[in-house]
Amino acid sequence: MTAPQFLDTPQGRRIAYHRTQGTAPGVVFLGGFRSDMEGTKALHLEDRARRGGHAFLRLDYSGHGASSGTFEEGCIGDWAEDAMAAITAITDGPQILVGSSMGGWIALLAARAMPARVAGLVGVAAAPDFTEDGLWADFTTAEREALMRDGRVERPSPYSDAPDVYTRRLIADGREQLVLRTPLSLPFPVRLLQGTADAEVPARVALALTEHADCGDLRLTLVKGADHRFSTPDCLELIETAIAEVRARAAG
């Protein structure tokens, strides 16, 4: 396994990343909540990019993987800053952002803040505004009280033995980063992929994003039976196809 490189961000965080040199537009993979850049989708897409001679970047947000900080210190705004710092410092020209789950929200924030650096966007079970519409909306009264009193609340994780920890800062900052309440201009090709059996991000989120975004070239693909991981061979092929279509449209 190749050791990662590191970027020191303007905010003083140290971000681990792997960069593959190649042709433009490059692809930037943005992972999900508590995920790291060693996941199935990131490594698969990196391999395909290398084979195709395309530039590719995967990274760990602060508090994730090999990057500095602890997870509980972070929030959506921090992780969006990390992603934008990496895009600015490490990549050249407009990029295709591929955002998985929370990474889809990060990709939308980056696209809103720096549209000239975005050639297109692929959302894989994208989870915009999930801290408000998913977490806060689903918390019980007792959980909300614990969050405000203790600054954190824990829930069992479907992906690890350690519980998921949600902090008061995560929820408060998330309210400053919402993208589905105000106009969202996406002036480039967008492809959204969503499984109908996704228990973490229901299909209605993808439908709401599709309806809300101001985009002249947006398509949503619903995959019957696919879950939140979206990592079966067929699902990985769909992501590849979406990237290729966005690349062709962006070049066209």
C-alpha cells in the first residue's frame, strides 16, 4: 500500500490524500460520514481512472482516516473546507466531483462555492442536509435533550462495532450548510445514483434534490434493490458509466 501525501490547509488541518496523474477533467472522490479513502468505491474508481489515463484524487477529511484531528471535533463546514482546499491546491482545472452519501453534500457545497472548478457532479446516494432532515428530525426528545445537555449523543452504527457519535456542533454547523432551502445552481452535467433499498438515505432525498436543483442537465437513476453501500459490481459499473457520461458532456 502506497503511503499517502499530505496537504496543510489554510485552516491548519493536515489532509491525507492520494493523487493519480492523468488527463483532464480529473475526478475527485468525496467519501461519506466516518468513511475513509480506502473504501471500495474510491479504490475501484482510482483503478479505472489509472487504466483510462485520467487524473484522480481521493482524500480523507480531517478526523477521518489518516488525516489530522478527531472525528468528533469535525463538522460539515470543516469537511467541505478540507475538500475545497484539496481541489484548489492539488488539482488542475475543473474537476468531476463524485460524492458518496455525505460526500454528495460536500460536493454540492464545493460546487456552490467554486463552480468554475467543477466540470460535473456524480452523486451516489447523496445525502444533502442529512444532519437536519435525517438526524435531528429522527432524534427522540430524550436524544435532543441529551445532545443539548451533554454536547453529544450516540447511536449504534450499522457499519462498525463502535457507535456513531453526533455532536451539538455537527447539528448546529449543519444548519449553516443546508443546500435544499435556498437556490442551488448547478451549471454543469449532474448524474444522481440512488438505490431503492437504501435504509440510510431514502430515495425521496434524491428526488428532492432533483426537483430543487437549477440544472439544465441532471438525470437521476434509481436502482431497484440497491442499498446504501452501492458497491456491488453492477453499481460500481453504473458509477463508472455516470462519470464517463459527465466527462463526455463536459467536453462537448
